[in-house]
Amino acid sequence: MSDGAPPWNHVVGRMAAVGCRTARGELRYREPGGGPDDDATEGTTRFWHAAPHLWRIEDDDGVRYVRGPDGTFVRSGGRAMQRLSPNAIVHLGGPGDPTLLLTGTVERFTDRDDFSVPLGLGAEVRVAGRRAWEYVLAPPPHKPHPLRVAVDDETGTVLRLAVPEAGVLVEMTAFEPDVEVPDGTFGWDGLVRTDLAAEIAADDERRRALSEMHVPVPRWWPDGVARQVLDGDPATGAFSATLEVRGWAEIARWPTDGTPPPHWLDRWPDPDGRGHVHRWDADGWHWELAVPGPLPDEVLARVVASIGD
């Protein structure tokens, strides 16, 4: 084991920070079948990414997923892509999904019921030709084997997840951060299915109205704040939004006699018990603020006081 490996909690902090604005790469994956007679799932995935939400993902069968300024496209049989609303939340799933490595990793490694406790120090390794630190994380009681996690030294990106005892592997074979991404990468000009056209048009109009709606959010956060509206109803003023802060935070409001935005109902309270939700009422609105853990009273008061009208 390397004496020079950073402590695991420092590495988790690196994951939470934005380590690169753009990236392209390739990964290979293997996942065993569900039974003794089932074949393992193996393959390769290529990806292009621009923070925070632009993606192009290709696999051995072609383009699988595109999310760009003109919408979200998901492969839907044959060579056609199904166009979804720009705010659609798509979970590709499976071991070949590069979003598992580049986004949403911190919560996985801070959940006490999952892989969060290292077994000893980290070791220096090389993955995709890059210097990385690998840690062995103890399994939770309901899982039989430890998880090996290799994290890029430069960017804090997870480059490899492996459970050798179970034959599970997701590994970058190429990774280039902060590269120039050609124009058109996050667009799709091929065949498009249109069976959701009316639903998409209505949702696009709602998103347009939301983009023009004044959204009162906190203007102060301990480390600075920006926001992205996720869902809402321009007619009532209800909305939910992410606050782009260190770690994560989400906020929502709706009339006290109304109902939460659907996106909020789907996420909070979290079914896995993740996070803490602060709640308060003011001037006919019900507010909720979801954060990793309870904010100190003085911090919460300052955040609430900074919400503009």
C-alpha cells in the first residue's frame, strides 16, 4: 500500500468538486448473469460529456443516448431515437452507463448502508494510462464482497469500480478531461420517433414558461449559489430547483393549499432515507429544502432570509 495515498474522506471531497468541464472516453464493463446458466453482460461504451448535463453515449450497437440543447434522445428500437423532453430524467442503468462514474458518485460512497468505509490505506494504480488511487471499501451487511474503487488523481473522477470475487467490472480504458468537444456532438440528426410529439410540445411550452418565470431562491449559501429549475407550474408559482452548491441541495415551494411539483414528490422524502429536509411556511407558501444533513440554525436562517421576492 502506498504511504502517499490521500485519506479516503479527502478523495470523496474531490469527487464532490467539479474536476473537469468536458470529457471524452471509453469504458469496458462486465456483469455476471443472474443465474448459473445466464451469460455475463460484457461490452464497451464511448462517451462525450460537458458539465453539467450534456451527454453523448454510444455502445456496441451505435448511439444510445444524446442530451443536448435541442432535447434528449434515447435509442428506441432499430436506428430510430425517441425524443424526450429536455427536462426528462433518464436513468440508463446497467454497468455500461458512464454517468455512474462521472456523476452521482458521492452519495453512493457516503451512504452508511452501502460501500463507505475503507479497509486500510489506498494504493497507487494506473487506469487508462492515468495516475489513480485505489481503495477497498468494506461491504455492507447485505453484500458479500468488498468494492474496489480507483479515483483519478487529477480530476477526482471514478475510473474503475470492481468486485473481482463476483466478476463485476466497470473500467475506463480511455479518459481525457477538459478536451474540446466538436460542434454537433450533443445533437441528433438521424431518425426520430414522433409518438410522444404532443406530450413533448406541451412540456416544452411549460419549460419555456418556467424559464421566464421569476423563481425566488436563496441568494446566499456558505460557498456561493446558483440554481437550475427542474419542475413547476407557472400558473401557481410552484417550482422545484437544484442549488448548485458544494455537495448538493434542492429547494421547492408551492401554495400552502396546493400540491408539490411532481418531481419533488418523486424525490422527497427519499425512499432510501438520504438527506434531510427542512420545512417552513411563509406568506402563503410552503417551502422545503433538501440537503445532505441538517443545517445549523444560524445557517438555515441566513439561507431563508436571503430568498428574494
